[in-house]
Amino acid sequence: MGQVFVAGSINMDVVATADRHPRIGETVAGKQVLFSPGGKGANQAVSATKLGAPTALIGRLWSPKSAPFSLRSVPEIARSVRS
């Protein structure tokens, strides 16, 4: 099997939960805010790694503040980090 190179984003997904969907023009207060790693590039690289392919991810981090969490969340591919 060859090596997979992925060029893409490494983001932090922010999800707010609510009791119900808002109606048109209505604002509904959120109950909880959840943060999870994401980004099309990171998701593809993790999937390829889980399938057993040697994978390298070339990407740009969404924010310096989220970088440590984002990189810890994809340990299979976060072997070498350069700025």
C-alpha cells in the first residue's frame, strides 16, 4: 500500500445544544456548548490512518489557542509538527 498525503484544515468544531429547533426569526437559548476536533483534512487523515494506510497530514491549524487540543485529538498522525 502506498502512503496517503492529505492537505487540508485542522479545525475545532463548536456545537451548541438546545431543547428544540428555533422557528423562523426566533432565537433559542443554548443549553450546552461542546468542542470537538474537526476539519476536513484532519478527518480524512484520521480515517485513512484507521484503515491502515501510512498517512501524512499537511494542514493549517484553525487557531493557536486550539492547537494543543486539536493535535492531541489526532495522535495517529500528529507525529511531526512544524510552524
